[in-house]
Amino acid sequence: MEATTFYSQHIKELNQALAKSKQQLLVSSLIRLGVFVFGVYGIYFLWNIPWMAVLLGAITLGLFLKLVARHADLKEKQELQQLQRERCQTELQVMDGAWSHLSTGSRFMPREHAYASDIDLFGKHSLFQLLNRTVLHAATALLARWLLANDPLNVAEKQQAVNEFAALAAWRLHFTALAAQIKGQVDLTTLKENALSHEAYVPSLMRWLPYFFLGISLLLMIGFGLDWWTGYLPAAWFFLGLTIAGIYAKRTARLSSRLGKAEDGLQHYAKLLLELENTNFESRRLEDQRKRLLDGSSPPSLLLHQFSRRLNALDQRNNMLVGVLLNGFALWDLWQAYRLEQWIEAHAAKVGVWGEVIAYFDAMDSMATFSFNHPNYVFPTRPEEPYQMQCEELKHPLMPEEKAVANSIALRQEEFFIITGANMAGKSTFLRTVALSLLMTNLGLPLTASRAQIRPVKLISSMRTDDSLSANASYFYSELVHLKAIIEALEQEPHFVVLDEILKGTNSTDKALGSKKFMRKLLETSATGLIATHDLSLCTLAEEEQAIRNYFFEAEIKADELYFDYTLKPGICQNMNASFLLKKMGIVD
């Protein structure tokens, strides 16, 4: 199904479901009110028949609590439907070109990186902003790491995983909505760290002592009710229980504080784990991740649900009346703390893995959504030797598809294109188109092209170099440091190199000489890539080196207007536009 049709149809279905949920919640509220009123009036009329009043009160309370739980389930179901509808609306907006409101990921931009600052990886109108649909903090960080990893390995496996996951659109919609319900609560990695840093303090005899203590308490209360002894005996026993629990009260409070913050999110994490446990995948990468959950005798969803129940049981201590009674008669705090410590010892080390798997699928949803939303994009295949890249009608992935100009490229391994052209003719845009396409290939994503063959390889670039005044470094020196890093990287392993107007901080003669020497150094390392320049003297290298070819972007003046076709052509640019623009804008005569 086409993406726009899928999202539109889901919005229609979800609107109907939300209308039904609204009615169900209204009916549920009225029923709860009716049961409460009936119970109050019933107890009032049966006040003179105590046993019947107590029985009716117990029945009413039980029914009311059940209705409260059912109402909470309905509210959660409604929230899930709203989150899915919001996601569908977001996708339709993005496909219509409105995605500037999405997270820019600027906080993930590293100070130094092989390409991050050059190709709009993070920030406004960046690849991260276009891709990111993660809802969990751990998944957002993971997606950013993927974009920065510069990993060209196992691309076919990555493509298979993205392709399979893209087809599971309804499943992904439900999964990410479940994840969104967790909101800003503690993630599983933090829970694991908090649990493993806890120092056990509950004596091992608490394995059986609370049951014994509760049994004696019941016996004493029954004996008191039958007048076998006075109330002093059960009271003394009650205060003994409070004293025992009080000895460990501070440590129990720390345990509750350390782990209790995660309680609300655990049930949602358990639901996410259950979804993964019940879904089989064909692609190796997806199934390998899922199998990380299945290395124990009990499913992680069940174990996490068990942990949540135990945390909730310990949380009853915060109810003053209930906490005092339970501690006095059943050593409640120590009983539940012991059960928690047993769970921590047996399972806490696995919690981090569960969180990693959930984060992986949340991050993968971003990749799969991009693929699902662009069924006309193509997954690159590996070209035949000696080509590094053969693409037809390749477009910039961050530009509106209907406005982006397509270009074709056929670049051999260990070959360099020197690209000249007038200002604003499209040189830098083309360089970023190729660089982003290579990065997206390494990630396993499809490209905006009619045909794409790319050999995966690491990317390195020098397109935007900043001064570093705090480090007492000039613009020119900063660029030299960057170029030195490129040579060092190429001496270690192959990279695809993208350069835009190098050695900008020196005079023309020195720049031309230095640029030629640097290009020859690149060829010594068997590099492959592109360099854009205004320096036409650099183009003479094509006459001396077989590994260098000249291409250009043209600018024409038609009817006293500047015209660009943004099309890559073989050869050297002959028309420049600086003088024309200065005159056109009235800066010079």
C-alpha cells in the first residue's frame, strides 16, 4: 500500500476508534458513579443489619475497584490510539515537505568528525531531522551513533533489515506508540545500573520469616477474637514487627527511592518486549536482535512484569495506614525487599540487554519509515570492477524531490573528479548529494535515484572549516589540520574523499601550487572522490594524471539574467558570474 494511503486510511480508522473510546469512557464513568451511589445508599439502608451492610460494602468496593482498573485500561487504549494518529499525521506532514518542526539532533554534533559538519548530518534541515522518529532517549542516541559510525560493512544485511521492517508498517506504528507511552520515565539501562549498584542488606531468613510472622499474627488475632487472650499479646507482636522492620527502614527507603521511579514505565517496557517476543523476523540483523531476548528460561516481558509487581508491592509502604499494618503483622517491607533483591541477583544484569534491543527496534523504525515513505527510491547494489559509483538521476535526499535536479555519475575506484563552476551553480550541492548518498548506502537506506550502484566505503570530507579562536588557531591552520587528518586516514584504509575549495586561506598562486601537491598526495594513497574548486589551473592535472577527470556546472546569462541548469557536464567551466552579480546588484558599475 502506498504510504500516503496507508497513513490516511489509518487516521480515518483511528478517528472512528477514538470516537468509540470516548463513548466507552463516558459509559464507564457513569457506571462507576452508579455503583458508588448504589453502594452508599445500600449501606445506609442496611445499616441496622451490620453483616449485610458489610457484605454489600465489600462487594461494592470490589466492583468499584474493578471498574476503576477497567477505566484506566480504556484511557490507556485511547492514549495509544491518539499517539498512533499523531504519528500518521506527522508522516503525512513530512511527506508534504513540512518537517522543520522535528528534532534537529544538534546536541549530537561532535566537535571533530570525518564528515558530520560538512554534509548537514545534524541541525536544521539535516539528515537526522528527516530520518529521526525515535521516541526513547536511548534509541535517539543510537540513531545518532549510526549516522556517525562511518561503517561500510554488511550493507546487504542492513538493506534486508530495513526492507523487511519497512513492510511491517502497522506493527511499527503500534510498537512506537507503546514506546511513546513511556514518556520521560527511567530507561532500562538506568534501571540496570541502579539495581546492580544496590548492596543487598536483607537477611536470608526473610525467605520464610514473613510467612511465619504472618501466620502467628493471624493466629493471635483469631485467638483475640475468640477471647482466648487479651489484646496485649497481638499488640506486643505487632510492635515487635514494627521494631524489626524499623531496624532496616532507612535502607528499605533507599531501595524504594532508587528503583521506584522506574515502576510506571516497566509495564510499558514489558509490553514492548512481549511484542518482540511474539514476532519472528526473516532478516538476520532483526532476528539476531530479537534472539538476544530469548537466552533465559523465562520471557523478559514476564520477568519485567514480575519485577513491576514487586516494586508496586514495596510501594505500599508509602501508604501510612497500610504500611504500618503490613509491617507490624507481616514484616512487609523486608518481605518485599527480599523478593526484589532476589530478582536483582537473578535478572538485573540482563535488563541492559533488553533496553538495548528495544532501543534498536525503535531506532530501526526511523530507517524503515524513510524506506516505506519513499517506495520509488532504490537500494544501491554493488558495481562491477573497477567502478566505485554508478548512479543515474541521483538527487539530493534533503531537497523536495520535485525541485531537486537529478545528475548521473560514473566514478571509478582510485579516480578523482575535479568540479568547477560559477558561484551558486550547484557544485557544493552536488558534493553533498554524493556524500549523503554514500553515507545512506552505508546505513542500508535507499537513495533518490533511478539506478544506483555504490561500493560501500568510509567517507571523509573537508567542506566547512571554522576558525578556532579559543584554540588560537586560524582558519588556514584549521584547514591544514583537517587535510592532514584526511591523509592520515587514507594511509590507514580506503576512504571516499569529498573536498570543497581547499586552501582558501592563502593567496591564489600559493593556493594553486599547494592544491596540486595535495591532489598528487591523494592519488598516492589510492583515494577516490570529488573536489570542487574555482581554481581552473587545478584542472590541468587531468592532462598529467589518468586518475583525474574534469567536470563542471555551467552558468549562463540570458536576457540580462543569470541562468543555472544545475547539470553536471564533462569539461572545464568557462563562465564565472562574480562580476555580473556585482553589477546586477548595483555594487559596482
